[in-house]
Amino acid sequence: MKFVVSSTELLSHLSVVSRVISSKNTLPILDNFLFKLEGNELEITASDLETSVSTKLELQNVSGEGTIAIPYKILLDTLKEFSEQPLTFDIEPENLKIAISSENGQFNIVGQQAEDFPRRAELKPEETNSITLIGDILLQGITKTIFATADDEMRPVMNGIFIELGSEGISFVASDSHKLVRYRRKDVETNAEASFILNKKPASLLKNMLGKGGEKVVIEFDSKNAHFVMPGYSLVCRLVEGVYPNYSAVIPNDNPNKMIIDRVELYNSIRRVSIYSNAASNLIKLSLTGNNCTVSAQDLDFSVSAHERLSCQYDGEEMEIGFKSAFLVEILANIPSSDVIVSLSDPSRAGLIFPHQNDNPDEDILMLLMPMMISA
């Protein structure tokens, strides 16, 4: 089989697909791209067994059809060194020879049998649910929650994003037991109540694949796998098996002490003050009184301390509460509004943080952070 393709267009597609390839593959065949030529369409697939990513290109000057596995590293490294130009691929599937011809030379690679490449997981039609989303909704849902996922071998369900379809739209939830994020979109129509847990790696791949335009993404899933189809690309992944904890039960219904504060000012203050916190605990303290919020930290081992006073609107009892600064910084970095509301009950109970004003009335962002004990 033979075809001509733009070097930069091919590199662009391969760069996206190659992100799924693991640096420690257990099967040598997984260090390859699977090329499948059919008519004028070239489909390229990469896999790590649990997740497969595919892309399609429309080609000109095509002759023959077939499939072959091509070593990904040498192909990518070669394409990176070309300026924009047409490349001719001449492939002999019988003896696995691949010749890539440019304007000035030829490069020869040996491929592998396509039959050895793992097959993409198929969904069970009788169990399959489907939903069509605008790509930006899925992108926002992943972006706002992925940072809160856990790395817990004992509780794998916490290592992914819980995606829930229901009467209120679609919800994306992630938690590592210290912080919890729920991102909900009410402008999504769902046909049934269903849910699945998307593993962190395919979620990260989708984040890089999704454009910020208005293109549609079709999501199909059953009890074991999910299939995402978007313009030019598709991803099939194994889902995290298990039951996600009842996250609604840990969200407080009544936190009467509320502070409204400039998000960027609080974010920058915590970053500065936390330099003086204990390296092991990373503890910072918020002292709330009147219309002031004092951010403080200290490390008794090195006799260093810092504090900053910020203006805020605070309605509630005077309070001192401690948080892990790294978690609070992550949460503030992922809230889009200029001001945030910090809603508290007492120093031993979870605090809620959410935007003061939502630009999109159909968007609901809630972030929860567990406090830390303040030493006497």
C-alpha cells in the first residue's frame, strides 16, 4: 500500500495519539502505532491496553489497502525534523518493510504484524448509555475536577472523576478525602439516570484532545468501558469499577459563617505566607474577624513566621481555622470568578468555597476542603 501525506499534519495527529503510549509497556507491540488504510482514509491507533486513542486523516494519491504496526518513537522523531512537505509512505505488509520518501531522501523502517495489536474494547449494546455534549462542557468538567482526584491504590474508585447523569443535568465529581470538587452543568439534557468513573489517565488525554470550540462529543458507556467520539479523534477506555462514595452526604447543608473575598488577593497571599509554614504539615491559618481575614503561618523548628491582613466581607462569628495551603491554592486556582465565598461552620468541619457570581447561570461549582487542627 502507498499514500502521500503532509509531514506536519501527520505529526500533529501522531503527537496527540502518542500520549496514550506508556513508557513501561508490558507488551512490545504497544510501542507501535497501528496504521489502517482503507479507501482514502488512514486510521491511526495507539493503546496501553486499558485506553486506545484513534485519529483519522483523509489522504490523496492512495493505492492499496492494509494494516501494519509502525514503531512510534522513530516515526515521531523523524517527523519532528521535517519542515512542511509531502511524504510518501510505501508499505509492504507481507515483509513489514516501510519506506518513507521525502523530496531529498528515503528512510526505511521495519514494522510489526498488525494482528498482534490489541483490539479495541467493544461496548455491550444492551447495557450502553449515550449522551451528546458540547466539547467545552466536557473540557470544563475535567479541568475543574481532575486536580482533586486521589492516588490511592487501596481505593481505586477515588482515583477517577465520577460523572453522573440525572434530572439536574451532568455532574463531575472528584475527591481525595481531603478536598472535594463538584462541577455541575444544568444545560445538558439527559435521557436516563446513569453514572461512571473515568480514570485519571484517559481524563487527562481527553483534556488535551478537546478543542475549545462548539464541536459535539458523543459519549457512550456501559458497565466496563466508555467511548468518546469527537471531530477527528476517538478514545475508548476501561472504566474504574466499583461504587463511588455518597459524596452528597459530606457536603454541609448549613455553614452560617460566610466570607466574601477577592480570589486573586487571597490566592497570592497564601502562596507568599505558606513559604513560612512547616514543610511537613503545610498548615496555614485564617483568622476571621470583622471585615479582616489574616493569613498566617509559622515553622517553630526554624523560628520563622509570616502573616498578612486582607480586607473582606465577613458575616459570622470570630474564628480561626487551619487548612493545608497547597490544597487551598489548588482550589482557588480552579475557580473562575474574581471574588469567592468561603462558607464555614466551625474550625473542625469542612469549609465550602464557590464563586461569588457565576458568569454562566447553568454552571454550578462547589469545592469542599477539610480543615487541619491548629496547634495550641
